[in-house]
Amino acid sequence: MSVILSFCVALFLSILVHILVWVSINSQFIAGVTEKKALYIAVAISIPLSLIAFFSSKASYEFFDNSAWGARFFGFSTSYLVFPIMTWILLSEPTFTTKNVVCFVLAILIVIAQIKL
């Protein structure tokens, strides 16, 4: 697999994992979603989420030359890219505060450091 394709697979799976994690734990806060319904959503997502997370970790680990640290920082950074967007869209919470923008930039820098260094 080419390096670019390997990166795209790792990125896609990692983003998908963090979207599903966000939905499974934060759907309870969305207007119109009852606690019972949110719990059903979390349970329904749990097994597919675990499988996607498994393959996401594998893809990230391989992309970062068999580095668990590289995969970990990559996962952290992609989570920080997904969370503000999902929270802004689905909960209407402010995303572009100074603190969030600084953390967003740092998350991008962490990914770049893992790839380039």
C-alpha cells in the first residue's frame, strides 16, 4: 500500500471512530433524544465502533512505522479535530473560541510532527 493511501486509510478510520464515539457518548445531550434512546444508540454502536477502532489502531500503527506512540498521538489529534466540529454542529456550542483554536492548531502540529520527524 502506498504511503498516501496508508495515511488516508488511517485518517478515515480514526475520524470515523471519533465521530462514532462522539455520538455514543454525547447523543444524550441532543435536543429530542431521550436518555433511553441515547443508551440504545450507545449499545448499538459499541461493537461496530470497537471493530473500527481495532482496524484504525492497526492502520495508524503501521503508517507510523510500528509506533504505538505515533498511533496514539495521531488518534488524540484526530479526536481534537472531530470533537469541536461535532459539538458545534449537533449541540450548537461555540467552537471557535481562542482556547479551542489554539488546541486545534496544536493538534494539527502534533500530526505533522509525527509524520515529519
